[in-house]
Amino acid sequence: LLNVTEWNASVLGYYSCFSERKVVTTKLIVYRVPERVVLEPVPVLAVGQSHELTCRVAGVAPVRNLEVTLWRGNERLSKTTFQRHGRDEPEEVRATHWITAQRRDHG
């Protein structure tokens, strides 16, 4: 469906079974891709220093179906889900992960 404007929309489906008309209600999940995804800059760190890596995702809906994965090259650092968010409307969320600088991270 295109141009759905209600976040809590339902669709009614009608059908006939043995000449009896039936109605089925189906809840729609309306998605909105993020308006903005920002990975906050990481300051220069000495080997062994730690920093909280933060990714902010704005204007995404529904957040409960969002998954944010933070990577360092081919290594998955963390995966954050937001299943406890109940709103259907767009929200802003953040995913964080503590990293510790290692010699292999140079550059």
C-alpha cells in the first residue's frame, strides 16, 4: 500500500464462504526509514583507553523492529534491538558500545 497516513491503520478484508459474507481485520505495520543516522566521532585514543561509541538514529518507525549493528571492520561489536518500544510513530534512539583502543586500530 502506498501513502498510508495513519500509524495505527487496519485493513478490512471481505470474502464469502458458502454464501456467507465474512470480514477479517489485519493491522498494518507502517515503516519509515531513518531520517538520519549519525555515528558520533571517536576522539584520538591511546592504546588501552576506552570510549563509548554512540550511534543515533532519528525518525525511524516502528522502533521496536529496528536493529542497529556496530562494526569494526569485519568484527561485529554489538547488536542493539528496541523491542520494548511500543510506539508506532517515529522516534529517535541511540545504540552504544564501549570500545578500548588497540594497536591494530591505528588509523
